[in-house]
Amino acid sequence: TQLLEQSPQFLSIQEGENLTVYCNSSSVFSSLQWYRQEPGEGPVLLVTVVTGGEVKKLKRLTFQFGDARKDSSLHITAAQPGDTGLYLCAGQFYFGTGTSLTVIP
Amino acid sequence: NAGVMQNPRHLVRRRGQEARLRCSPMKGHSHVYWYRQLPEEGLKFMVYLQKENIIDESGMPKERFSAEFPKEGPSILRIQQVVRGDSAAYFCASSQLAGRPYEQYFGPGTRLTVT
């Protein structure tokens, strides 16, 4: 089993603040995916990172894949209440422990 | 609706009964994955299937659980003689044959409650 650990586990911030979520593993992955899951729904794919050092931007979300392809981060700028949800990183079939984000209006 | 479909959305079974969960992948997708999610926990991989083939079942409990993806029709996750510990949300995901197989598209899940 390839373990993916995410931090922090829970995050509660005010609207407009910035935040970073981390996904770390001791294993190398050919690619990592980030998903967002809302209560009662399935995860929704946000992005795939493939190349070590790669940075991808999706509006206010910035995703980075570590040079060694063992870790990744998600940075959200000027968080909004609509960003609230469970953020999951995944490599192959293995999902991270998740970060539950709450953005307070 | 071209997304992944799962039914039923909610399923209640008494201990000892059988549960059958169905998943229709996105159009054009031939890979199906099943996951289990317990409250306050992440998604746990169970099984990966292609049409008529089980590719990886390393996450599947050895007893009472089985999965299939026939040539025609949806993928089925079958749980025999359910116990209370089987209560969870079960998610199905699908991906394309070529390209990036690990980009998975999820269904809304089936919430199984064992009473």
C-alpha cells in the first residue's frame, strides 16, 4: 500500500485568506490527482500533475508536484465559501487522508 | 446525463442479507473502480475491473465481497451476509482506456446501512 498523508486534516479560515494543503508520500508516483468532495457526493477531479516540479493553475487554485514526484501541494488564494469541502490527493488507486476545509463568510 | 451512475443511492439491509450495488461508467470508459468510505475516513480502494476482467482486487475483503463488470450491463459490487461493519458509502469511478487511466470520474455513491 502506498500511503499518502495530507496536512492539515482540518482547516477553518475566514473568507479572503490564503491557504496551502500538503500531500506527502515516501513513494514515487507517475502522476498525482487532486479531488474535491462535498458532503453526500462523490469526489470531483480538479487536476492531474505529471512532471516533477510541475505547477498548474486553476483560477485561484495552484497545484504543484514535487521535484521527486513524492509530494504535492494545493494553494488557494483569497478563499471563498464555495471552496468549502474535503480535498483529496490521489496516486493510482490510493487516496490521501483528506483535508476538510471550511471557509467562513 | 453522461456521468457515472450508481444505484441505489441508499440501501438498507438487515444483518445476513445480500447487498448489490450497481455502477454504470461514463460513456466511452472501460475501466471501473470501487471504493469504500467510512465516516471521517478517506477513500479505500477495493477493486479495479475492466470488461469481463478483474485487474486488481487487492483491496477487497477475502470473504463475502465480490465484483464483476460483464460484457453487457453495469458493474456490480456484491456483499453477501452483510454485517454492521459493512455500513459505509461505496463509490464507483470510471476512466478511459487510453491516456491517463488514473484520472477517475466518480459516481454519487451508494450509502449502505446495515441494521
